[in-house]
Amino acid sequence: MYRETTLLLSTTSAHLLAVLFAFTYVGSIYASKSARLRFSKRKVNLPEGQARLKLQAERWRDDPDVIKARLLAVSGATLICCLTVFIVMKNGNGDNATNVTPDVWLHLGFTWSNAWPLLITPLLYAGPLYVQFREKTLPFQEDWDFEDDVLSRFFSIFGLRNYFVAPITEEIVFRACVLTVYYLAGASQNKMIFLSPLVFGAAHIHHAWETYHRYGCTATAAKRAIISTIVQVAYTSVFGFYCCYLFLRSGSLVPPIAAHIFCNIMGVPQPTYEISLLPHHKLSIVVAYLFGIIGFVCTLKSWSYTDGSLYWQ
């Protein structure tokens, strides 16, 4: 195993590799013609906040053939990023290059953590989970349906993208690969937690082009694209802080991947909307949300750590 004092990369090299990983991942969906989107350039004036209808010759991100092509593209890009980390570590290991493979797996977090880190994110979502309980839509409750809520949701092409391939490949590239090169450059834990996720956030900027076209290619559409992209970059960066912390504290990819999948399933909490649906349960919903937030803050440090973590000793 590499010693903590062994630096295989300079800080500049780590920055360049992190950017390269992002370009490789995002660029893969534009390199393939079948994975690219296609929009009409015609301007369409629409009511505020309303997207236009899809034209026959267009290719949108939710088209099944586009999804399939993009899943293959990002899977290939993820393998390339992992291979790049392997080459960097192999070249830097000198005479011990033949024994580098187990070390690469360890640095990339392909190892198990204990169960506690997996419980932190569901605890944070105590409020939305309580609302689902009141609505009887939790698994095996009255209004939960196996075919609709499991088979149709998770085993469709959309489910494969949203709950499996996207979160897993994003965590491998933007957590495992990016954090590994910064670790090999001797970056501090704070820098890895608060700076590396900015690469993840910036990787979502390209969605602005799609939003601009879907909302009519007008000045209003451009404004919406800019605002929505800023918001998306902000919350993905904040989410990245959290996933980086989980990865470093546990030394494993399992907790950030589990957190990513769980958040994709649950979506962004909407307490105001949920209270409007269940006004008679307003107090209990507020209490559940507070319980989740306080519980998250109190358990984050103690539950996230796994003994023997490479990154947090």
C-alpha cells in the first residue's frame, strides 16, 4: 500500500486529471451520434414555465434509444477513467508495479463499509418517509403496488438510467477517480471534500443547452436555462460535498452510491407541498422533518466512519 507521504502526482496534475475525467464522462454522450440530442432551432413563444412539445425529427434525453446509447457511452467513459487511475498508479509505483492492482481497488473504494453509513441518508429523509407512511405508499402498505412501484419504476430503461447506471458511474468517476488523484497529490481532506465536488457540479452545465431548446429558444428560455443550471450546479455541488465526506470517512464507494440512489428515488423534499396534501398532519410532518435534520447532524460523523478507511486515519 502507498504510504501517506508518497505523492505520485503534483496538484496541477491532479486538477488536470479531474477535469479530464469530467470531460471524458460528459463528452462521451456527445461523441456518439446515437447519444446526442437533436433539437429544432425554431423559436417558440410559450407561457412562462411551459415546455414545448417534442417534434418528430428531434431526439430528447428521455427517448429510449438515446438513453440506451448514453448508458453505453458513460459506462465506457467510466472504464476509461478507472484505467487512467490504474496507469497513473502503475507508473508511479516503479519496481512494485506488478502488485498495484489491489492498491488501485482500495484507492477507488471497491471495498465494503459497515452498515452505519448506509443509514444516514434515510434518516435525513425522515420527513418525506413519514409523509409516504401517512399516504400508505411505503413498501407493503395499502397503496403500494409491486408492479407499478418496483417492476415498472426500477426495471424500465428509465429506471436503469436513474437508479443504477447514472448514480453508480457518476460516483465511480466523480468520487472514486477524482478523489484518488487528489489523494495521490497530497490534497487535504478539506480540499477533497469542498473543492473536488465542484467538478461534479460543473459537469451539469451542459444541461442548459437542452433546457434552452425545450423551452422555445427565446430570451425567456435562455433566462430559465441559466437559472435552472445555476441551481442544479449548486445543489449537485452540495450533494457532492456530502458524498465525498462519506467516501473519505468510509473508504468505500458503497455509502455514496447508496446515498445517490436513495436520493434519486426520493427526489428533492417538498415540505410545503406535502403539508398542503396533509394539512391535518402539519405538526407531525414538521416534527418528522426536524427529527431527520437533527438526527442527520448528530449521526453524520459517528455513523460515517469505517475502521481502516484509507482516506481517514
